[in-house]
Amino acid sequence: MSTAKGLDLTLKVWRQKNQNDKGRMETYQVSDISPDSSFLEMMDILNEQLIEEGKEPVAFDHDCREGICGSCSMFINGRAHGPGKRVTTCQLHMRQFEDGDTIHIEPWRATAFPVIKDLVVDRSSFDRVMAAGGFISVNTSGNTQDANAIPVEKEDADNSFAAATCIGCGACVASCKNASAMLFVSAKVSQFALLPQGQVEAQDRVLNMVHQMDLEGFGNCTNTGACEAECPKGISLENIARMNREYLSAGITSEK
Ligand code: SF4
Ligand code: FES
């Protein structure tokens, strides 16, 4: 068992009562934080401390704490999900920080992700983009064809699976200077576009999802690549190129 002293840290945390509040950074001290604890466990310790002091705890989103659900959205020291590579905030460990560090913690900032409270943002814009076309329609009447009866090229299956690992966390939007959602939307378009099962609705899907993305107020892509660099799942920019091709060909052949 380690007897080494933990980390003493200064936290500058964004506090905002609701969407209408202007919000401000507030400063807190936490001490003796184990380097083995996760970032969210450190936030839990801060909140216990605040509750003991009779203060309002910091609201932040989390669910699985395993890098799966995509809900733990925090901008830490100017980076989406903090200093780790290909990790979500819940997978970030305090050993990434030094004793005496000051850590700035803010919510995702984008017009399409309004702050609900403190570090919690409303990402229902992503849900509406998915509802616009992020699905396939299949016959479930009892005579459904076995999925394995349709051959799929190994490379297509691998690329589709890689795109499907997007957890919808929104780090790509938060990292992009234009608050573009192209990496997210292109991952969701690609996971279907690469498979035969996704072909039936392919044209409508890409047109409808891009239309909804624009309606939600996300910015344009200017090929900076910050989204790919900060994505915890390593979603490739190639998906954006694929979506652009899909969109162009759907626009040419569709009556829309
Ligand atoms: S593309 Fe990456 S950063 Fe964007 S929502 Fe998906 S997992 Fe998160
Ligand atoms: S809490 Fe689910 S990905 Fe972080």
C-alpha cells in the first residue's frame, strides 16, 4: 500500500445556475487526492467537500464511467476530455497532473450545446440529428433474412465498425473552432453507408442528417482536424470525406 502523499490542487470551475445565468469561474482547493483516482472521483471529493460546507455541489454529467456512454463532457485545461490521449473524462486519471497544479474545468462550449447547469450541457441536438436518419428500417415480421446471409467485405465491415465506436460525446464539436459536428455526423452516416443493409435509405439518410445538423446551428468544417485529434475513440477524418461524397451523389440523384 502506497503511503505517498496525494496531490494538492487548485480547481477553477465554471459555475452557472441555469441557461440564463451569465456564469463565472470559481476557485476551490482539494488536497491529498490519490494519483490513482479518476478525474470524476476527484470531482466527487470536491462535491462532498462543498456539501459539507453547505454549498451547492458542481453539476456534471456522467453515467458509465467506463468510456462507453459519452456523457462525461468536460473541457479540462483547454482540452476536451483533458490531457489524456483517446480517453474520456471518466477514464482520465489524476496521475496526469502534478502536485500544486491549477486545473481549469469548463463545459463544452457551442451554440448547439447550451449549458443547462455548471458543466452539464444539452446535447439533444445530437439526438435530433440521429432521429433524422441514423437508423435502418428492417422487416421484423418473422421472415427476416439472417444478417449473415449478406456478404460484407472485410475492409468495409472493419471501417463500419470503427465508425460505430463513436460514443456521441461531443468532444469533436467542443474542440472545433467552428463548433462543427461533421466528425460525429459522418461517423453515424458511415457506419450505415459501408454496409449493404444501409444502402436502402442511404440517400435520404445523408441529406436528412446533414439538413438537421445545419438546423441545429453547428458550424462548418474547415479541415482543421482538431476533432480527430481530440476524439476519445479515434474516429477518422476519412468519415467526413465519405459523408461529403455520399452527400454530393445523393444531391445529384435525389429529387430533394
Ligand atoms: S466523433 Fe469522437 S469526439 Fe465526436 S462524438 Fe463521436 S466519439 Fe465523441
Ligand atoms: S461516464 Fe460514460 S463515457 Fe464517461
